[in-house]
Amino acid sequence: MKEIQVDVAVIGAGTAGMSAFRAARSACGRAVLIEAGEFGTTCARIGCMPSKLLLAAANGLHDAKALAPRGIEGTQALQASGAQVLDYVRRERDYFVGAILKEIDSFPADCVIRGRARFESSSAGRHVLSIDNARRIEAKSVVIATGAVPAIPDAIKVFGDRLITSDAVFDLKTLPKRAAVFGAGPIGLELGQALARLGVEVFMFGQGGRVAGLTDTPVRDALTAALSDEFFFDPDAKIEAMSLQDGVPTIRFKALDGKARTEQFDMVLVATGRAPDLKALNLAKTGIGLNDKGVPLFDESSMQCGKSSIFIAGDCDGTRPWLSDAADEGKIAGDNAARFPDVQSVKRKVPFSLVFCEPQVAIVGASYDDLDKQMTVTGSASFETQGRSRVMRQNRGLLHVYADAASGRLRGAQACGPVVEHLGHLLAWLLQLELTVDEALKLPFYHPVVEEGLRTALKDASRRFYEERSETPPALPTAAGC
């Protein structure tokens, strides 16, 4: 068996793994990147980019059909050619994947190892990995960056080959006429709405009332109401039976009116989450602590697993499943793996996630569930009456900002509304800079822009902050606005 000795072995060539490999190689010189599957990253191949391409096509058709109230006639006859839309998505996806492949090709050939890695043995400063039982790599440090895979509940597997996940949806040759979507998280919402706007009759079944990761009930309800205007959507579905009848997916469920209903579909899309892809690694050989889901226990500020020279990064750690954080975690893990035992902790960026359905969703900062409600003031702004949102005919949604009741410092926000991908960035920056509500209100806001909705929420939070203290709020510059 061929043996290789390196300083750092990175398992997984996704966004986190490539970031870790670049950092480790820069710091210590001798690092290898191990990958068992296809190169190209989850984001470029089956995630962020193809889903946004599908959404862009769907939203373009939806927006065109919505022009009649503005006096533009003839757009109602527009329709999507499913085959052409999906072909376009694949061609553009391949452009993004190609950029990743080009970078992989730029790495020295002896630094890229093809095959599936598993731990044979592990001790302080010496980890032995077997690659498909054909090669052995001995590394001083290891970065685990194996990503995540779709989690499919056993009950849904009854649909057989009529069942697909987000990993396969972009390889469809044409669109189905009717589709059931299980899951109301980011993946389910984005793909489900895209399919609906392209002309597919969509039924979306959520579980436990969870929608887009939102935990602020009024914000979640505002999003649910907006989406329910476009397709059947039950965030807390009561499924009574699932089967294949003559090869056709058949679902019996309780409708929103409480009555039993049976529907048949051409396709079932399961988007019930993704699970860390760790089973093949034989982590029992490492001696590191694992949680009840089999994920290594690690320090988020260093990505170090216990006190070992094993580090973890990206979706496989089960914390922040977003590309920007995967890249950050990869760099932290790669740097520390290369410098072990001189492990350095860093202050992580403010948690920040977006969902690109419409209305869009932003979740920033501290989790609403984790806030001490007695020590939190909430500022609110509805987009239904917000000027620019109405001009765009996208006046649906709600923004809540949370501030500390003692200091006025911003703690977090949850929102659904038009272009909140931009408001989300502004909020993330305000939190990262540790500003108070009043400090944020001193910043400039133009007119007429959707960002004025953020100012409205901040002003509401400021008012509530001073009411709690029985104080008069400071005078702020007035601004014209609708």
C-alpha cells in the first residue's frame, strides 16, 4: 500500500475544504486535498447558483405576468418551456462549476488525492488515513470538510424513483405538471416557489410549523400568508397516507379546512434538510468527542475538535450551513491545522442567513428564541404600507429588529419582505459594528427606498426603548418619506 506523509490532510473539496487547503498549503507547504465525489462544490453544482438561476427564470415570468395592473397588456399569455428553462439552468450552472474545476486543476497534481478517506488510527500529531484501502496518508493534522447530504425520512422513500432531492432536480429534462414538496426550509421554499412560478401545480407540506428557519411568529406568519397566495402551503401538514398507485405518487392528507384530501403527483421533491456526511470516516478511531448525531464536538472560534489536531469546517459541522461561513470556517481550520499546536481563536462574524423566495427572508444575529424577552425591545415595520415596496408591487412582509432593553444595542433581526437580501446585509453590518439603535438612526437613509422600512423599525425600537425607561428619546433629524 502506497504511503504519503503530509503536514495537513483536508478531507473534502467543497467550499470549506478548498478554503482549508489553500490556508494550510500557504502556512505549511505540504498539504493534500482528498475528494471522493465530483469536484465543483455544493454551491456551484447543486446549491446556491443553479437554484438562483431557476428562481431568476421563474421570477422573470412571474413579474411579467404581474404587469397588467400597470397597464401593460398581453403578458398573461406568456408561459415557460420547461425543457428550455432547465437546459439554460444547466448551461449556466456549468459555467460556475467550470470556474471551480479550473482552480482545482491549478493545484499541484500530487496534492489532490481522489478516493474516499477513513481513519485507520489517530493520536496526538499522527493520523493515519486509508484511501479506498489502496493508499495510506499519514498527517500531523486533519481537516474534516465532507459537507452534507440530503436527509430523506424513511416514510417518504415509498415514492421510489418518483422521489428526487435538490441534488437531482436540476438534471430534470422537463418540468412536471404537479409536484409535492416536503419541507419548508430554504431549499424547499426556493425550489417550490420557482416550480410554481414556472407553471407547476405545487403542494408544499411542512412539519411542525417551521418555515424558513424563522422563529419570530408574526414574521413567519407574514411569510406563510404571502406564499399561500401562490400555491398550496401547509407548514404543519397532517399526512395520513403515502403510496404509489399504479406508479403514481399518491398522498392523503388533512387539508387546511380539516377535511381529508387525496392528491396525485408526477414528482415528489424532498427538501427536509441535509445531514453531515460523516459516516464513512470511521470517527470512532479518532477518540474525539461526538454529539448525539455523531458530529464532532468542536470550538467554533478555532474549529478544533477537543484538544486534538483534528479540525472541522463547513456543512459537516452542523452549525452554519451557508457558503460564506463555510469559507470562513475552512480558513480558520486550515490555518490552525497548519500551526498546531499553536491554535488561535478568532471572533466569528455575526450569524446571517438569507432565503431567496419572494418575499425574501433574512435572519441576522442572535436567535430570537435565545433572547431574554424581558430584556429585549422589538421594533417593527410592515412592508405592506412601505412606499417603495408598494411602487414595486412587492408590498408583502414584516421586519422585526431586536435591541437590548438596557443598552439599546442591536442584538438581531428577522424579516420577510422585498429585497431583504440588502436589508440583511445592512443589519449584519450594524450588529458587527455593535451599534445601538440610536447610532444606527443617525446613518443616512435615502428616499424612496426599501431601506426606509429599516429606519421605521429602528425608530419603533427606539421609541419602545425609551418608553421602557420612562425617558424622552433624543431628537433625530427628520426625513421626508412615505
